[in-house]
Amino acid sequence: MDRSTRRSFLGLISASAAALMPARAAQAAAESRAAAADDACILTPQAEEGPFYADPKLVRADVTDGRAGVPLTLRLRVIEAGPCTPIAGARVDIWHCDAQGLYSAYPGQGDGHNIDASHDSFLRGTQTTDTSGWVAFNTIYPGWYDGRATHIHFKVFLDARNVLTGQTFLPDALNEFIYASVPDYTGRARTRTTLNANDHVVAVSDPDRRSFCAVKEERDRYVATLTLGVDRRAEIVADARRGPPPGLPPGPPPDMTFGGPPPRGHQIKDRLAALIPGLKRAP
């Protein structure tokens, strides 16, 4: 990726998305907001597990398995909502799709739902939080698939109980730039139509955007940070959904049956305004 081009683009993003800018002041602002999120000590919204969870049984910090893409470090901190106490020894699982929208461990992947990745384990992993409640995964920037905004799934376990199942989302202005500019993400047969602004999971599970991570640019990667507030007493029942990715495969639309595509969000009329929070444009 051409760094001068990337920096010029990021410079256009509004102050509300300043966590994306490479300037030191913007990085400091992002870190300040992350610290403020810690102080809030509120519960992180539960979100649907989706069809593609698999216990990877892979305790590892690097989950890339050689998958191509823009380097990303995901930093998650687990705290107890209310008292703000960091939780040590919590198990954290993450999983997400690759640059072309494929999940490992399942068949029926890709825009045509015809790629079998059943025997792969890329972009999945488990770690245990340290004494300050932190884990960090080295991965790649996730791609997209039809019907969903860009996201990374996570689960938190305490004493083998699943206390949180959620999804974190990334800034759409950065998503758009990466998908249009980086060869690993280009060449898709379709146009991405589901953004943060019209994603059904965001609308239903996280309208206040508490699971949106802060992102900053480092010399050789992006770093995404999110604090996860959990209820120690909670226990989440596993989602039984399985099957192809939520989205419409080529051909006639399938029936909206259990395990099929989710409800589509509203149509985006002003894409630029949807991509850049706070942007005001004349009607």
C-alpha cells in the first residue's frame, strides 16, 4: 500500500474518526477515548454468534496462518462491568473472515458459497488474559462478505462459562480505503452494500456503538483496541445457527429460513456520509 496515498486519505476523515489518523495528536485522542471507555465500566453488548464459530483449541497470539492481508493487532481488555476490575485468566476466542470474505473450518465459503475451508484454521485463536485483563492477537484486517459490515467475532469464558459473545466493528472510511486500494482485498464480483450504518447486527445489538474499536496506525500495522465489560454471573447459550454465510449467493434469492441470510438493512442513499461519521452534506 502506498503510504503517502493512505495518509492523504486518512487526513480527510472527520474529527469523530480521528483515531484513524497517523498524527500523534490523533493517536493520543484515540488512546484517551479507549481509557474513557475503561472508566465507563459498562456491559459490552451481546451479539449473535453467527454460523461460523468453532472452538479452535489453538492457544496462539498469531492467528494468520499465512493468510494475506493488511497486518492488524487486536487488543482486548476484559473487565468486570460495574467495579471496573480487570479480569485475569479469562479465556478469549476470536474468529473472522479473510481478505476475500472466507471463514476457516467450514464449507460453503466465498461469494459463490463453493469453497471448502473445512480443514483450515486461519484467523482463529484463543488466549488467556494477563493480570491487567489484556490479550493481543496478531491477525490481518478482515475482509467482507455480502449482507454484513466488517467485523471480528469474540467470546469470553470464565471458568468454562461463556459470559460474552460479541462482535467488534471497524471504521468504515478505513474499510472502504483498504478494500479499494489493497490487492489482497480487491477483485470481488460484487460491490459491498452493507456498511456499519445499515448492518442489522449493529442496529439490533449495538445501536450505541459500544463495540466499535479504536484504531490507530503504527509503522507496520493497524492496532485496534476494545475494552470488554462482562458480568461474571452470566452464561450465554450457544447459538445453533450453522450454514452458509449470511448473504445472497448468485442466482435467485433463497428462502429466509433459519440459518439463511439475515434481514438486510436499509439501502444507503449517501455512501460518503455513511462512511464518515458526522459528515454533513447538502441534500
